[in-house]
Amino acid sequence: MTCTEFLALLDDLIDDTVTTEMRADLQEHLRGCEHCEVTLSTTRKTIQIYRSHQIYDMPAGLRDRLHAAIMARCKKGC
Amino acid sequence: MPALKPGGAAEFPQPTPMSTIQPIAGELEPHPDVALVERVRAGDVSAYDELVRKYDRQVFRIAQHITQNREDAEDVMQDAFLKAYEKLDQFQGNSKFYTWLVRIAVNESLMRLRKRRTGKMVSIDEDIETDEGSVPRDLADWAPDPEQNFTQSELRSILEKTIKGLPPGFKVVFELRDVQGLSTEDTAEALGLSIPAVKSRLLRARLQLRERLSRYFRKKKGSREVGVEK
């Protein structure tokens, strides 16, 4: 397996949607390719960081204000 | 680095849906949103309030990703929920309520963006030509827990700055698939994209974000100490 072929299957590997046979091929490639090993581990870490540190959160005050506006309009029949 | 277990699943967990987005557990079990939607249709506005509170943060983040403007995101969130309420009779129930809501929010966000760009067409499904991230260049490994080298506000700033430069179509796919935990199929339906298009954008979004974060998170060369470059 080449690095390009590995990269094409990177998402399937991260999402755990590869077959047993394909997983074995990917593992075989990883054993001899530090570049792909680093790409895999840091891509996983990227996802993990974005998932655990969610950005663009709403301030509580804004949330309440918008809720009031939405509910007021909906009660009037939008 | 996390390694694959021989013959087993990858150590990194599957994207799990956020607590507010519950998967359908089999065809026979209706999604909890179905009952809420039915109550709204029967005139119970408080049921709609439950739906709003359940999904407002996610809708806000999607709007912020696309518009890149807090005021626009606030307006989009409000308009999307009002439009969804008005059009609830058109919701057939053969898709999930949240998927349907995301589609409305994305359309509202694009309309807002179009207004700001004085009528220039903006689309989430246009083919985005970029070579960046297609082949990893920065191959330096990261420190074991790189985020611990930053305060919460520094880290938030880095994450926002990093994702801001991606095309809107990449950001929203990454947000829906990796942060909110939607399936590829639901993401495709919500964005009106094909499944291959979602997969292609997700791979490129992941690789581009990884590459950009490497500037902050990689190990310093020639040092045993774990360090970062700011």
C-alpha cells in the first residue's frame, strides 16, 4: 500500500468503517511508515480537540433573549 | 500515539452523537423529536420551546461557521427556528427533525451571506478547488496533550482562528460529522450534498485543520521537553 492509498482510506479508518482485511493492510502500512502514523494520530487528535472544546458558544443572556423573541412571535402565530 | 489494536477497532472512539442528538434505535422506535413535533402541531407551543432549547446551540454554531459574524448568526438562529415553526406542516417525518432544521439554517445562513456580499451567489455545494491538505506536508508529531500548554481562552482562540480559514462547505461538514456526531447520510441530507461529496469535504477539512493546528501543537525539534510554537 502506498501513502496515497493509505490517505484515501484515512477517514474510513478513523470512523472504523474498514473491513478486517483492509484494516490489516492499513496496519501493515503503518508499521513501516512514520509519516502516515503521525498523520493518523494527529488527525484523530484534531477531531478530539474540536469535539471537547466546542467553539462559538452562546452567552446565556443571548440565549434567553432569543428564546423570548421566538416564543413571543410563535404565540402570535408567527 | 494511539495505535490500532490488532484485529480490533481503532482506539479512538467513534464520533458519538451529542447528548441532544439521539440516534434512532431501530426502525420501530420513533425518534423522541417525533412526539414533540406532534405536540407542536396540536398547538402546544411549549413543545416547540423544548425543540428550540434542544438544538439552539448547534444551530447557532452552524450559522456562525457559515456567516463568520455573531450578529448574523443570532439573526439566522432566530429566523431558522421561526421558519421551521411556520413550515412544520411541510415536515414529513421521513427525515429527522434536526436534519430538516439544519437545512433551513444553512439556507438562511447563505442568504445572509449573500446579502452581505451584495448579491453574489454563495453555495454550500459548489466544488471547492483547493490542494491544501490533500497531501500532508507538516509531518511533525505533536506533544502528547498539546492543548494543556494553553489556557482555555488561548485554545478557543486557536481553534476559532484555525477553522475560520476553511471554506464554509468544509466547516459545516466537519461541524456536523465530527463535532455534532451526525452520520454521513444525515449530513448529506441536511446539506443537500451527495455522500461522496460529504466524504471528500470531511477528509479535506480534517487534514487542513490538522495541518494548521500543527503550527501550535507540534513538538519542538531538538528538545526532550514538550513544547509548542506560538
